[in-house]
Amino acid sequence: MAILPILTYPDPRLKRLAAPVADFGPALAALLADLAETMAAGPGGVGIAAPQVDRSLCICLVDCSKARKACANHGLLELINPEIVEWSGMAVGREGCMSIPDFTANVVRATEVVCQYQDRDGKAQVVHAEGFEARALQHELDHLAGTLFIDRVVSKKRDVFPRKRSR
């Protein structure tokens, strides 16, 4: 396992479309382990997508179980070739990202989502998420489409904020 370097904005590789995963062999398992270790090493991150570590593949991890504020969640989700197939509700919430370490922003997201994906063995899975976990899923899936949270803000003047750093 390894902690992989995180690409940061405005690196153009963050804007690439990720390719679907077809090979569910040992290389995928190794990448999933590296992504988990990289996410755990980050400052409070609850998700990571393969494009953030310069792997242009449809893979992301979400784990809200260690979020600062307790929320309903499914623990560690390894999502391969994920797709949101249903959503409902809308809410504004503050988001941050390891690829944009100096800023947070208010972003509108669905409050509930249904996501279809494949697990590490290629088996089809479905997860129903709500609240913060739904937001995290949408954020990570955006990375697979080359979209960053700052692309979703209504007003960069009113909705983007310098990140507060603890000393």
C-alpha cells in the first residue's frame, strides 16, 4: 500500500473524464488499498476518487463513518463504475476537497441518492444514501466526470471561502 500524491487545482488532469473499469483483478485491489490509505492520510477526508491521484478510472471511495459530525452511513464504500440512478430533495451545504485544499464552498446537492455500482469483485450493488453521505457520494462521482465542487457554486464571490486551518 502507498499514500499517493493528490492532484490539486488547477491541474488539468482533474478535468478529464474517467474511463470505466473492466479488469477486476489484483491491480484494482492494489489501487483500492492505495486509495484507502491516501484518504486516511488526508485531513479529515471522507472520500477520494481515482482521478485525484492521476488514475483516470471510474473508482471512488466514500467513508462517512469517521466524519467530524455523526451521520447515518454505510461505512467504507468502494464504488467502481458508479452511477446515480435516483435522487431527491435539494440542500445547500459546505464542501471541501483534498484537490482544492485552500477553499471550501456552498454547493447545492440532492439530499437523497440511489447509486448503482460494482464492488471490487465486479458484482452489481446498490446503495441508498441520504444527508451528508449522499453529498459525499455526489462529490466523488463528480470527480469521475471531471467536475470539481467549485464548478457547482452559484457565485464565486458569495459562496467560496478560505479554508479555516486549525493550529
